[in-house]
Amino acid sequence: MDPVANDLGAIAEMALAARDLREFEGNWLAHLQASIGFDAACSVWSDSSGGVRDVVSVGYDERELRQRFPSYMGELSPQELARFSGRVPAVDLDVLSSVRRQRLVVYRELLSPHGVTSFVTNVRPAPWGVFGFHLARAGGTRFDERETRKLQLLGPCVSLGQGLFAKQRPAPVSFEAEWWADDWSLSSRERAVARLVMRGFTNPEIATLLRVSVHTVRNHLVNVFRKADVTKRSELVFTMGASPEHVTRERRRTGRSAWYSFLAQTTSGERVPRQ
């Protein structure tokens, strides 16, 4: 199999198997350390104003990096930031002159003490915040064009995995409490598709994560809609978010799904039970 396809499959599986964002971040960084090779690395999740939400690193002090990251980014000019935020991950040696590197605090405080001689960085804005990764090497071996191209191809899959957790609601439904999967007799693939729909992913995004075609995702979703007795994504998400006790009670009362019971209550003016 093509090495890039191998890595894409591995990262997608890590995203679906991880329990939280930190576990996924640590896993894909460890995978790339073996696949591409680096001595230190980090992935930083920040908001649009530069405030750090989370940091996962290999070889760096995460607490120090969390504290210093905004000032490190603040050192860079708009032109330098644009280069590091481009479609292709950028190598520092292609963006910053040797004189410029000597003037930056990030080199003196973070990189030089770790013996870093070259790094590759990419920053990706997303609806749920800004994610940036940094892979660094010591000893003089810089990242080449083949490696930056590979990182470019892997980037969207990494971003989807990050979004899988970053897009969660403040109180996401526990996977262990997925009563609806058994109640609707969903297959493992239908369950995976329904779970990703609940988290707000589109059919193409789901296809990338599950490594199937968009047509296959659409077919699974048709089956889920039929089994859940719904016709829209919003109806599906509501039903999945209802408590199993409420679903059972309403099914007995009306003979229909929780969604249609909810509609009947709303139309009749009855008070909708709080979930």
C-alpha cells in the first residue's frame, strides 16, 4: 500500500479509537515520529485571539510551552505567519534567515536548548479554533520537499481527528450510553456514521474518517434514518440525545419514535419533558 495511504488509515483509526483529544494528539505525533522522524514536536490548540486551549508535546515542557506560546507567536511578522499558515507546511530555514533566527526568543529559550537545527510548522484555522503543529530535528538534517508534501497530504485527516473532539458539545453523549445503537439494531458501520453525524460532520468528512466512499456513507445514513424513524439529520441528533427512559415511555404511549412523539407534544401544546 502507498505509504501516505497507510498513514492516513492509521491516523483515521486513531481518531475513531481515541477517548479524547489529548490521546489522539499524542498518538498521531508518535506515529509520525516513527513514520517521518523528528526529535521534538508539539500540537497546539488555540483560539482566534491566540489564547492556548491545550498543548500536547514530545520532548518539550508542556506547561512552559503553554505559557510562552502566545509570546513566541507574537514575535513573528504577518508575512512569516502567512508562510507558516500556507497550504504546504513550511520549513523554518525557508522562511527565516540565520540573522532573524538569532533574534527570536523562541530559538534561544525553546529550540536551542533542545539542539533543534530545523523544524517544519503548519497552522490551520478551523471553525473550532486554530491548530498548529511543529516537528523539530536536531543534528542538522532538515525536512525535505517529499516530507513536507507528505505532511500536507496528512494534514486534513489530522484536522478531522482534532475536530472530532474539538466540536463536541460541553456535555457529549457517552459512547458507553449509546442506547440507540442497540435499540435500532444498527450495524457497527451504521453506528459509527450516526455517531459522527451527531458530532456535526458532513458526509465527505465521515467518508474520510471511515475510509469509505461518500456513496457508502449515504447508504449507511439512509439505513439509520429508516431504523430511527427520522427523515433529517436534526431529527436524528435529537432522538440520539433523548434519554432512553423518555424514548421507551413515548414509544409505548404513541407507538412512534421519540422524534415524532416530540412533534406531537409540541403541536398539542403539552410541556416537553426536560432531558
